[in-house]
Amino acid sequence: DINCDGCLTEKGQLFGFCRVCKIRECAMKKGVKNCAYCNDCPCEELNKFHKFAPDAKATLEKIRTTM
């Protein structure tokens, strides 16, 4: 479970790691709501993340199929 306001938030609630997260930085540069909306999904960085967060992978795949 994650309690934050999302990757694009600048002033909202974030975990400490979020401020240095490569995935968050990428989403902000590309201006996507989350990785599911990115044309490069899944990228190498995201694949590494999903190795220890398989539920996040399933969630993104679900979003991509409903777009």
C-alpha cells in the first residue's frame, strides 16, 4: 500500500524516496499521469521495479487495457 498523491505531485504527500525516484522523474518529464499512459511502457526501469512490486505491474496492465 502506498499513501501518496502520485508521481506528478509537487507539493502533495510523497515518500522520501519519491524525490529521487527515476520513474517519477521520467513521468514528470513526459507529463504522463502514470506509466500506463507512456508509449515506452514498460521500460527497463519499470521492469526492474516490477520485480519487487508485481501488484503494481498488474495495476498498470489493467489501466492500459481500459484506455
